[in-house]
Amino acid sequence: MLTILQTPFYITGAINERGFFMAENTIQSIERAADVLELFLGTATELSVKEISDALGLSKSTVHGIIKTLEIRSYLKQNPENSKYGLGLKVFELGNVMSKHLDIRDISKKPIQALVDQVNETVHLAVYNQGEVVYVEKIEVPHTIQISSQVGKQAKLYCTGVGKAVLAFLNDDEIERILAKTELIKYTENTHTDLADIYQDLRQIRKQLYSIDDEEIEQGLFCVAAPIFDFNGRVTGAISCSVPEMRITEEKLPIIVESVRRCGLQISTLLGLNVELLAKYTDKSIYSMYLDQNG
């Protein structure tokens, strides 16, 4: 028997033959139904009865009964073309209800403060909504030179750290639509206004899960930003660290990049993201450091 402390309660149970922890006083059929649904937390969008059976170590007849019940309640749906099952509308309805109760500012407070303590520089939190990125949180540090930004201000999507960190992870049609209606102003010598350069930058950001604004919006200002994703794997905002150019060194930059990227992943998981969904953007090695830390 195992005893797990979850203050102020004790939960007792045991590891079953399939390697899952089974708490005492639970209903086995509900445990198994939850196991079926949790198979879709990975990259699989559809699974056959056999695939579910093999993954859970259950007989096909048992699995069939579970998935038929879930299908009737709209938690699963069957694809008539291949007879496989995927998540149903009820799951998305529940997810949307949950997301409405998640305040990204409240959820981000501890990770943001930890980031500020690590890098000792100004940190911004920005959210994306209908084609716009807006700063919703800013934590400054007592340096002589301050960053001229403010909560409630919109960020340019094509030439700021948070803007590019969001823009890169929108679908291609939305990126094209946004850039088509955006006046590409050259704020500094480093501002990219050529679409080919912007798209190349966005492709690189997707691969590395962070963006850099090297004096693109303001002379003398350097910024590293990372995207924040919701439980569906959709980009919902960004976290950034802004530093006067004079304080950026070869030793400090890698520390800031890793700290910002880790903070973005941490906030994303607090919003319900399964980081395996990021495999569609980048190689697993990019986010495996977070998996290694958190299991």
C-alpha cells in the first residue's frame, strides 16, 4: 500500500497491474473511463478499440463498453471513415468552462516573480485577443535605467518580443491576415519591414520557442520573450524580459533565454497545457528540460 500526503488529507491506494495509482474508495469503471480520456492528452487525436485496449491492458470487450458509454454522453465520438474514436464536444465544453475561470494574471504571479528574482530585470506579461497583444502585468526592478512600457498598452506584433512570440504560433492564415493589414513601420535600423525577413524570423521562433527583439521597437532596448499556450495548445499570450542593451552580455543572454522560456512553459502548464502538444512546432529536446524537471 502507498500513502500520499496531500495536506491536509491522506490518500491511500496501490499501484495496479497496469502501473496506475488506484486510490481506495474509488469506482473502478470511472477510473477506467478517466484512463481512456487521458490517452488523448498526448499527440493522438484518434484511437481504435485495439489501440486503447493495448495501451491500458484491458480486454476489447471492457474497452468497448467504456467507450460506448463515453460516446453516448458525447465525451467521445467515432469517426465513421475509420471507426476510430476521438474526443467529443462535451470535453471541449468542459474545457471552455474551465478556461473562463482561469485568470492568467493570478496564475502567472509566482512564475513571474520567480523569473524576476532569477534575471533581476523587468518582466512583462501580455495577452492575445482578436489580433492584438496587450500588456497586462509589469514587474520592474530598481535599476537606474527603467523600461518605458505600461500595463494596458498594445504591443506591435511584428517587431516586439511579446508580439512576435504570439504571432509565430498563430495559424498561417491568421498571420497573413494580420500582416496584410499592419502598417510595417521602421522604428529603428533593426526593425524588419520586409515580409520575407519577418516570416523567416517567425519560423525560427517556432523552432526555438522564444523570440528576440534586438532594438527593433526602441533604440537601446533588448527583449527576450516566450509564448504562453492554453490547454488546447493555442497561443494565448507571452512572457518577456526587457533589458537595456548595455546590460546584455554573452554570459547573461543564455540565462535569460532559458529562464524566460521555462517561465512560459510553466505558465502554460498551469493553464492546462500538455507540453507534448508543442511537438507540432518544435523538437522535443527544446521542451524536454521542462518534462525532465516535472516528470
